[in-house]
Amino acid sequence: MATCTGCSLLCEDIEAELSGGKLSKVKNLCRKGHGHFQSAFSERTVPMIDGKKVDLDQAIARAAEILRSAKSPLLFGWSNSTLEAQNVGISLAEKLDATIDDTSSFCQGILMERILSGSIPTCTLDDVRNYADVSIFWGADPSSSHPRHLSRFSYYPRGDKRQKSYEEERTCMVVDVRMSATATLCKDYLFRVPPGGDAEFIEAILSVLEGKIPRLGDKKKMIELGGLLKKAEWGAIFPGLGMIYSLQDNMEVFERLIARLNEITTFKVIPMAGHFNMRGFNELLREKTGYINRVSFEGGAASHGPENSVVAAAKTCDAALVIGSDPLSSLPFGTARALARLPLIAIDPRRSLTTDAAGVVIPAAISGLEAGGTAVRMDGVKIKFEPIIKADLPADEQILSRIMEAI
Amino acid sequence: MVGAMEIYMLLPKTNCKKCGLPTCMAFAVGLLGREKKIDECTPLIEEKKYEAKLKKLREVIAPLENASETGLIIHPEKCFGCGNCVVACPVNVAADPTHCGVGLGPESDKVILKVEDGVVVSNNLQECRRFGPNKILCNACTATCPSKAIEFV
């Protein structure tokens, strides 16, 4: 059995058959995971310095040299690395007095902070499968982003207390700006909100729960939603990036909604983390420094703030190490340009815009496929996995340890 | 997916009974159920004025040729591999309750649907509720598909 690292569900029931070092047949892997595994056989990186092929030792030595001479380096990425690699990465940041940030900084960070500090109640996905009778996908489309979410945990499987499952006992709702693939499965319970309208939608739910008539939206539908929420025995809410970006710093509205719902019945929240080990990094950094991301070790002590986010730090740092991420493709142009102008070190198994722009490229083994380790699923469950293919490439953890030794 | 009415519109609509059925509409339903073949409608084949209709009908019917014994058509290019159908299929759950029943990939060989190489594939169709003359029109797999990758004729 293999573990898929294509998304943060970390499916452990993958059966892979190998022939001649390649995957010949893979069972139970969704299309996204299949693409993730198959990409191991194309567009792989090679060790490079300034566009020229070198050997691995030279690339690592050059990376160490860049980081050693930098005054305020930025270490970014981490969400696609194992806990072991993240652990070395945080030690490296401490040693370098560097700024460290991960993709949650512009992703689920705002919500994850509240989940990890306990101000919003959470549970595991196995609890959802066993007990939940209402699952709400809010600004998320798991059919596209986490294809097996509905079939493994939140809607279709039979759980301890939910033997009749989706046929009778479970209700799935979607709050989204459009008719997403997931919403087609529960058309009756699609609640459409205008872009940026989530806070008002929450206010409307709160007033319905108080027994008032909501000011906004389809009043009949809102009253029906209020009734469904009140009747729920055990609900789970899965907020995606749609909700996070819409609420931004207004997250206390959502906190208020969850508190109110928990006065009536039980409602838990699991953020739909994207990368396979984003939550792992957040938990690890929180354990070590008290903050989940955006930490600077400048001056020896850990400090936290928006100035340490990748978006801000890209413009103030003087060198950057990017691991398992492609910020040049995913971040705004200003940030991407600032990063591209820096002495950039990219550790990545595959070619991306970031590796193309990087001065030093270090190839790594793909976690889950060529390298083992531990990762944290989106609900906080630690999952250990072994590699299924033998590769000569070093894992992230080994590369980082060697860089650290060389500094 | 093509419907009986669409097929009927492409037939001669003369109710000549040469195919052995009382009406052209009955023949259209027969074509859809794959109990009849286009060649059995002799006027459509022989008479020149129906040439355009015959060509269109062959195009419309073509996807039905790929359907399995139960009328199941899988479009692999649309499939997400999410496994909703695998977990929802009542026959799958009965055949492998400890895996399919709780959302995991099936381990039993008796299941109808399973996900391989990122897309759904079908096996053991004789176990399907839609198999044979006394079929039940179960739609657990098509109703749970987010991308309409599975269809029944």
C-alpha cells in the first residue's frame, strides 16, 4: 500500500504495481493523484547553477554559500515537504537568523491559527465519517481539489452512526459563488453568494438562527437553511479558499457563527488545506515558536508579523530558498518579480517557473513516491509513509541537512 | 445522451411494420434499448430520400455501440477518479463492506466499479442491478458522479 501526496487527504489505500521502475497500474488513485504520481516521469529537474548543469555536491555547496553570505534570507515553501524536512528547515532558519514562511501565509493560515489555538472546534475526518449528518463545503469544491473527500469521509461512506449514509442520513450543502462540480451533487442545497458576500451571508444565518427574518438573499431558502442547521445532530464545515479570501481579517464573524451553532448543536470545522503537509508545518512551527507562519528569527528571537510574510519579505530579503513550491507562478507579479531578482535557490523534484528562474536548482525525491516520511493530514492526523520507488535522488530532509552542515 | 424521441424523428415515421414492430416509435425505443438494429428498418436503408436521415441516425446511435450489457457508458476523459460511484454502488458495498462501505478502495474482486489509473472501470456487470430482463433502474453511480462521466443508455 502506498500513500498519495497529491493533496492533503493523504489516501493510504493506494495499490501500485511497478514494472521496470515505472508505475504500470495504480488502483484507487484519483485523477489528481494519478497526475501527481505520473509527473514523476517527466520534466524532472537536474542540479544546476546559473542555467548550467553541475553535480549535486556543487549545487548544495553553492546554495550554502548564498545563504551564508546573505544578511536576511527568506526560506519559503514547506507545504510539500515531510515533517522531518520541515523540522530541519526550521532549525536552518534559526541558524541563519532567517525569515521562514509557508504557503498558508496566503492560504488557510488565518483559519488554521484559530483551529490550532482551539478557538474554533475541530475534529478528525474519521469523526466526520462516523458521526456527521451535515457536511457543508464553503467556498470549496472538493470534487476538483480533493477528489476523494466526499467518497472517503464527508458524504458517501457508511460510518459507525451513519449506516444509511447519503441515502437517508447525510446532507451535503455547498456555499459557493458558482455551480461547482460538487454543487451538482447537491443542487437543492447550493447556497449561492456573490463574490465577497460571505460575511453578509453569515450575518443572515445568524439572524435566522435567532428566529428573525434575514435582510439578505432568498428569505425562504435562508429560513430553510436555518432549520436544517438547527436540526443537525453533528455537523461539519469545510471552509475553502473562497471563504478565507472573502472574509480576510473578518474571521471573527465566522467564529461567532460557529459559537452560536455550537450552542444549539455540535458543529466542527476542518479547513480544506491544499498542499499535503501544510498543516504539519503550521503545527511544527507553532510548537517551536508559538506562531504558525510568518516567523523571523532575526536577532535570535522569533518574531511574527505581516512583514515576515512571503509577499512582504520577498521585497526586503537578500536571498531566498524555495522548497517544494512555485511562488513565481502563484504569487502576484510584484512579489514574483522581486523573488526572481534575488539570488534564488529552488529545491524541487520537477521543473517550474521558479526553478527556471532560480540561480541554483537542487532536485529532490518526490515524497510518498521516492521518499518516505511523516505528514499531517488536513484534520491533524499524522500519517507515516514509505517510498514505493527506489530513486537515487536525496529527500528534502537530506538536502537541507547537507546545506546546514555546509554553512 | 440521445433519447427515443430524437431517434424517432430520424425514422421514416410511416409505421409500415416491416421491422416487425407496430410503430416507428416502438422501433426507436427498440434501437435505444439495443434490441433492434438500424438494418431492420428496410425503407430507411433502401429508399434514397432517407439517405440524410440514415447518415444522421448512424452518427446518433454510434455512442450506444460502446455501452456495456447493462447500458453503462463510461467517459474516461471526464472522470475525476473521485470514487463516489465506487462507494455509493449498493452492489459494491454488499460485496466489500469493510472497504467500499467505509469509503476505501475495494479489495474484493466481486465489485462492479473500481478506480484504476485515475479513472473508473467496470467489471462483473452481471452483478449490476440493471443486468438482465428483470432489471431495477438503479442510478446510484450516475447520480453521484460530479462530472457526468457515467451514463446509462
